[in-house]
Amino acid sequence: MPEVRTLVGLSEGAIHERIREKKFPSPIKLGRASGWIEEEIQAWIDAQIKATRGDH
């Protein structure tokens, strides 16, 4: 979570809210812990850039 928070610039609460709203990639279970697939986070970041900057 700390690395994801740093990458996306959102609080843990904001990330969890977006996950519930299906607006952010869901974590995967890794035993007792959870983690994210790096490519999915990067795709989300890329989509946010495209949404704010258009097709430029």
C-alpha cells in the first residue's frame, strides 16, 4: 500500500473508496497480505493522464 499510495498520490482511504466504486484496480491476495499488479496500476495512471490531457 505505501508504494501504491506514492505512485498514485492518493490516501489509503481514497484508494479503498475507488476500489469499492470499481474505479481502481483491486488488490490480489498474497497469502495473508494483499498486493497490486504493477501493470494494472500503471494502466490506471495512464488512463488518468489521458482523461485529464485528452488525446494530445
